[in-house]
Amino acid sequence: MTVEQAIMPIKINELVQLISEKKKMDFEEAVSYLYNSAFYSRLSVPDAKWWYMSGINLYRELEKEKKAKQRNEKGKTKEALFFIFCTENFRIQNQMDGREVVALFSQFRVYDFLYQNYEILHTQGTQYIVEEIRHYIKNHQRK
């Protein structure tokens, strides 16, 4: 048995305990959180020598990876789905091409408007939302 093979279970246990404590997860959730990460794959590479790091530093590396993954998945947020809903309904009601709508929305920063007002707008009907977008664009064309 190599040093890495002997130490890895101890390091993984320490890491799982930290995940459980910091993320308020039970043991099984914490194990799944770790083992389903790309970080775990890198952790088990003997030449990487991750086992030299303390548990808290391993935890920080794992969280960096998880946060980077979340940033990459921002396009899957509920707001993004709402933006697409608004774009498509505006396009249909105004008989426009999708590229025209996106160009118009970009020119007048409509997506910023939708994001800032998401909590109110997403609870409204389609016609109301499209009318709000029209009013917003009309008011910003004058400026």
C-alpha cells in the first residue's frame, strides 16, 4: 500500500466531515456532494499529491470548483427562462424575427429591465408583460 492509498481515506473523511458541517448536510449527502464532483477525480490522482493539503484547503478547492460550475450554469436560471419567454412572446405579438427582437432588447437594455423587475413581472400575464416591454422601449427611445 502506498502512502497516498493509506492517507486518502483519512483526507476524504476529513473533507466529508467539513462538507457536512459547512453545508449542513447529513453524511450521505456530503459523500455524494464530494464523489459527484470533478474535484474528486483530481483528488484521486496520485501524482497530484492533493493529500498534502489540509482538509480546509481541500474544501476550499472543492468549493471553488462548485462556484465556477454555478457561474457556468447561469444560463439555466429561472430568469433566463423568463427572458426567453419574453423574447418569444414579444416576437410573436410584434411579428418580428428573433434576431430583430434580440437586437432591440440589447439596444434598449430590456434584459436588464426584465431582470430588475423579475419578481413582479413573472407573476403577470403574457399580454401585460409584452405591453410593459413596449412601454419601456418607447420611453427609452425618447431619451
